Amino acid sequence: KTLIVDWDDLWGGGFADYHPFPVKQALSFFERTIPHIADLLTVVSQDLRKRAIGFGIEEKKIRKIGNGANISEIKPLDKLESRKRLGLTMEDRVIVSVGNTYYSSLEILLNTFDLVLKSVPSTKLFLVGQVEIPFQCQEIYSKNKDNIIITGSIPFKEVTYYLSSADALALPMGRETIEVARYPIRLGDYLASGRPIVSTAVGEVALVIDEYRCGLT
């Protein structure tokens, strides 16, 4: 049998650290061992490719394949019509960030939004998803919460209206290893929506935006 292994996120020193014993240890162990028995290893980022080579995987067995997007359901929509569905006007200034998990990047986003409000006080930040505000972000969130809308979970088909309503789509990325190694699925969704993207210059996000000239880092 031919065995193909897909390595989509960093676990050891990354996602595994958010799991208790023995799950954390098991995830880290399998990440380092299973690729060695594969005939082909696909990785989602340049960082994971380098790590695989560092683990002793033959370079010829490694292929980098980034995450894609559901372009049949997420596509550019009319901005005015999208805003009408959300109760917004064309005079509103709207920043949208999609996701449930942020790690340190939520702090980056909220601090940057605080700076935006100093220049354009009426700007709204939509956090689309189930977002919990951690302790270290409570102060800056409370300061600006009248301009921050957390939607909670919404049907997937509704996400495209938020994306198409945005003046800018925010993709904050921290510089910890877990972020450098990943390829956020929402990057593909952002690209499919056809709206401007603003991101920190980290990992695959920086590489994609710079290579395809589709946003600012």
C-alpha cells in the first residue's frame, strides 16, 4: 500500500501544548514518527517543510500544498447589498476578522484597532465567530467594545456577507512557532471574497500576500 501523510499544523511546540497529558505527548510523538514511514509527505507551509527535512525526511518525498477555499460559496458579492443584509450603510467603516482561535494575535488586532479608532472613531470591528476575550485583552476590549461586534457562530453561507461588507479584512498573526507554521484557512476565504487584506508579515500569510500582491503586510 502507498501511504501519504498530510502535515497541516505544528503540534509539538504548537497545538499539542493546548492539550493535557497524555494527548500532548502522543500528538508530539506521532508528528515526529509517522512521516518517516510515509511514501509521500504533504505539508501546508514552508516552515513545516523545513521541519520535516530537519526530522530526516527525504526532501524528494515532501510536497507543499497550501489550504484552499470554498469558492462555490465564498465569492465577491455586491458591497451595498451585503451591508444592507447586516444593517450597515456605505458610510460605515468596517473591518472584519473571521475565526474562533487567535492565540496572541487577538491582542495584536485589538491594539491595532485602538489606533484605528484614534483616526476614524466610527470604525466598526466585526469578529466573526465564537471569540473569547482573554484576560490580557479585557482592558483594551472594554475600552472599545462599543465599536466591536462579536457575532458568535453563524451559518457558513452568512460569512460571505460579512466578508463582502468589509473595507478591509484583518488577518493578525503572532510570531510564535504555532503561527509561523500554519496556513490559516481564512486566508483562502479572504482571497475568494475579493476584499483587501491587512496582515502581519508572518509565515505563509506573508509569503502569499507578497507573491500574489493581494494585500498589505
